[in-house]
Amino acid sequence: MIEKKLLIYYGSGVSNNITVLIANCGTLAAGPALISMLRDNSEKNIRIIGVDLNPDNPARYLVDKFYEAPPSPSKEFIDFMYRICCKEQVDIILPTSTDRVLLSLKKNEGLFKKNNTLIPGSSYEDLIIANDKGLMLSHLKSSGLPCADFRSPTSVQEFDVSLNDLGYPGKKLVVKPRITSGSRGFRILDESCVMSYDKILGKAGLSATTMTADDYRDVISKEASFPDIILMEYLPGTDYSVYCLADKGNTSATIPMIRIKPGEGISYVSEVMLDDTIISYANDVVKQFNLSWNVNIQMKVSQSGVPLVYEINPRLAGSIILTKAAGCDLLDLGLKQLLGEDLTINTPINGTRMYRYFTEVYV
């Protein structure tokens, strides 16, 4: 059925019409960029369906049709998504969240195949490993590739032991949830940090990006159960966001970017930097994790000058729009890969810089 559908669209040259659904279209990090890239596609007429939990998100006015989604992941969400895909004859789903959307869709991928709806990305099993920072770092370490020093404590006692193992308080550390998106829950533990009294009190303490280990321990000790976190060495060097197009561990394009002005889950200023060391390392990571389609790998340079992975987003991410500006549109190439078309990989223009700013939507 899929082959016949693609023949009608592409083999006969009759039409280049496809319908794409953006799941969680309201996300600021990726939603506007993906909509813009799909609209600007010069070879295909792309109809865009948007779904999001928030009915008031601005993206609903930028897509061709919008649906308010139930909470995900849940059976209700999967049933809803399948109904929309059938009703709107959706060809491809583009998830912007791994744990809330992509994982549940991949787990039910067979259902969507009945409607010839494609869900791009790695297998469900490979996504589980890449998305969990604890599993990801453990797999990276066992592969023999360069890996940041880390621990995954499961109790306050193990937390204290891990602090000592990683060199705290002499060294700054990073602590964050094992499963999260953007920079949610990210904290730097620094003994020299002096917090004001109002920030230490109650939940206000969670608003501080940098705090002492004692302050952080006070917060997690009040939780009903110990949170799923990782402690990792602090990486002080250049911050890279690397975009790759892959197929079962083999990369066809890898574009590193320097995150010049990173924000919470979004980069405000980025620049393409074609560093052979970064490209080679990213390609090795893609192979070790058997990743497919568009993926984003984030890494920073350590105190000793070695780039180290700190997060893998096995899905589309917001700054992919810079690949289009640099002359190597990874989203367009990803769509062609899904639809069985030939790929022409252009060398991206080194030094292409993106400045992100906000605009308004009027209703």
C-alpha cells in the first residue's frame, strides 16, 4: 500500500502533495521552525496538521488544521492520533518530544502502518536507551567512546557517595533528571554558590540554576521518593548541537553547530562549525546507538579539551532550521529519505549563523 501511494505521489509525477502532522506543534523550540521549513519547501506542496495539548498555542493559527490533543502518553492519545491520521490522510508524523510523543507512537507503530502513516526515527528499543540519560551514558561508556564521568544515585546516601566520587566540592558538577526535555531540572552544583534566603525556601529553591549540593539535597530529601537523576562532571568548554541524518546507524549528513547563546531548551544564537573531530565523534555515536532519521546530539568540551556527549535527542530539534540556511536542509532530506527519493547532500556553508527572535501572531 505504501509503495502504491508513493508511486501516485512521486513515480507518476502527477502530484507532490503530502500531509504532515506535527505532534506537539506548540513547542517554542521546534514548532515555528518546522512549520516555516515545511511551508518553504520548493518541491512539495505540504499540508500541515497540528496537534497540541494546549488549545491556545499560537501554532494553531499557522497550520492548515489544528486539533487539541489529550494528554500523552496514554491509550487515549494513541487512539486520538490514529483517528486524526485516518481522517486527514496523514502521510508522516513529526514528533517534537521523545518521551511524551515519539516513544508512544513508535510503540504503536504497527497500528499507524495500517493507515500508511509513517513515524520516522529509530526503533522503540533504541529510543529507550538514547532518551534515558542514565542508560545513554552507560551505553556510551561501555562502547569505548569518550564519555563524561557520571553516577546514577538511587538514594540520598548514594547521592553523597557520588558527590565524593566525582570530586565535589573541589569540582563543579551537573545534576539533572534522567528523562526530560530541554533544560528542565538542570542544575549546576557549586560549593562556592551563595544563595539568598528566599531562594532556598521551599520550591523557590528549584528556580536557581546554580546551587550547592547541600541546597539540592534539602530539596530532594523532601520528595516522597528519590528522583531519577544523574550526576555528571561539569563540562566548561564550547557547547555543540550536532544535527545528523541517519539510517540504522549510518549517517549521510552531519552538521555541527556552536550554541553561542543557549537558553532553556532553545538556542538563540547558533553557528555552523564544520569541525572534523566533532563530526567523527557524532558519527560514531549514531552508529553505536543505531540511530535513524533526523537526530540531535549535544556535546560540550571537557576541562581537558575533549568533546563529550551530554544528551541525545533522537528526533527533530528546533535549530534544524539552520541547516536549511546553510544549504543542506536536513528536514527536506529526511522527508525524501522516508519517501524513497534520491538524496543530494550539499556541503553546508561553514560559518552560517542564526539569530533567533520572536514575532507575533494576531487573531
